[in-house]
Amino acid sequence: MTVAACPRSLLHLQFLVANGAVPDVVLFRDANLGEAIERSYPGKARALGREVVPRGGLGQLLAARRSNRVYYQGVAETVRSLGIERLIIFLEGEPLERFLCSLPGIVSVELWEDGLSHYVNLTSDAWYAARGVVQALCGFYPKKITRRRMDRSRVLVRDRFEQGNLVLPRPWPPKARRDEFLLIGSPLIEDRILSLAAFRRALAEIAEASPWPVRYLAHPRERRERVELDAHAAGMIFDPNPGGLMKHAATYGYRAYGAAISTGLLDLGFHDRSCFLSGLFGLGGMARVLTAWSANPVPVVSSAAALRDRMSALAAALPDGASSAGLAGDDVRVGG
């Protein structure tokens, strides 16, 4: 039985490797993932390309629809020619994955964790449905395109925190430690989830509440010039994060970790010293969803006062200079 995995990110690829997956083929959409796949699964990477999104008027819309029709035909032929019968997917609601699962030769599907969105709905159903309608107009595979979730009873679901049948080793122990609070960035402004004023207000409150200097670790999709200015204005240390979160975390340990919303807090594994700060950023809906998620291992902090209390408790439990399982030993302490 020919097995194909369909990772969409480095996290997905890490899941495959960490859990001993041995796919015969690794299908991918974006070229920037191809090199990493080739390193982990030499000779097994197969590029599918991606759908076309029109950028202009009616003419481009019609051209995109024609192009996408040909695209899906090509994907179907690739699956048929490779004899793929079993799929490992990570995104259950995306048109490509739904199309792959619908092909007649597919007899078995496994849905592996994608991160936070696997467990909770961080956007409204109306937003997701509207997105699907736009995709359908552009010629994306339309079946159930307005639905966020597939019928999970018909597939094998694998994840860390609910099913408990996936693992992801954390980058531990770090090589050195910093007596700082690491704030993990998210593209909240770039994705138009949050206003710039609310973002800046939250940074100022976090910097004031922390007993340690705050280091802002930028997300790859954040506009560097903007977020660097905002971090410095709040009195934070700005870190452009060129190597990505997991590489950074393997190098440096911190007194505490936080994020407005980030799968990274789950991946790092330092749950006892981490907190989601969605409510403090004004994202009350996300905060309520994360609080209601019964398997959530990371506390949700919704106000500056609550953050001060949590930071004070952490500082008392682990004074500066003390060693910890999530920090490097005392002989490799660094400042900046």
C-alpha cells in the first residue's frame, strides 16, 4: 500500500520524523518546503504546486478558474500514477486536502495534528465560511468548502493532547539561559486580526508587568520594521528570529514564555512557565476558546494584573541565578 504524507509546514515535517513515519511519497505545495523534505526523506519529495488566486478583474478570475481546474486534474493524475492509497494529512478543511481524500484510489486517511487549530476554532464559523465561498468562486475544489472540520469519525486522528498518540520532542535542554521573558510574536497586524493601537498597548502592559526584561521574538510574517519599532517603543529587546522558534529555543532558555496566540507555546513544552496572552491583547474570543479547551496545558492570562501575579509567582519559585529543567545550567548564563 503506497503511503503519501502531505505536510504544509516544518512543524508537520517534524511530526512525521519524530513519530517514525515512513511515507513512500511526500507531497508538498510550496517550494520553500522541498529542501527540508529532501533532507528528511531523500528522493521522496513530490511537488504538487498550488492553486491560482486571481489578483485582478473578471478576466483574471475566469483564467484562475480554468487554471485551477487543470491543476486538480494534474493532482489526481499524480496520485493515480503513484498508486497512492493511504494519506497522512494535517489540514482537514483545506480544498487540496479535501480533494485528495475524495479521490477513488484513497482507502485510508490519517489526520495528524496541525497545531492549535487542530483543537480549537480561533476564527468564527462565519469568517471561515466566507473564506470558502471566495475560494470556490476562484475555482478551488468546492465540496464542503465552507466547513472547517471533516468527519473525524471516518479517519484515524493523531495528536498530542487529546488522543495522546503523537509526540514532538522539545528543544531541551537549551545551551544557555537568559533571565528574560520571551514573548513569541504572531502576525496579528499583518492578518488584520488586531489594531495597531491595541497591539502597542498590550506590549506596554506586558513590559510593565514582567519582573525581567522582555525579548520580542518576531514571527516570520511580521513586518520587521514595524514590529521592531513597536518592541523598542515598549522597552523590549527585539529579536528578528532568523532561525525560527525551535532553533532559538534549543539555544536559549528563558524565565518565562508568552504569546498572544502561538502553537509554539505547545511545542516548546515549558507549559508550567508559559501563558497565552490573547485576552491582554484584546482578543477576548480567542481567550475564551483557549480557556474552554479542557486539554490545554498552557494557562490563559487575560489581564495585566493576572500577568503580574503569574510572573511574581514564577520569579519567587525560581530566583535569578537558580537552575531549572527548562534553563541551562548556572555556568552558561548569558545576558543579551
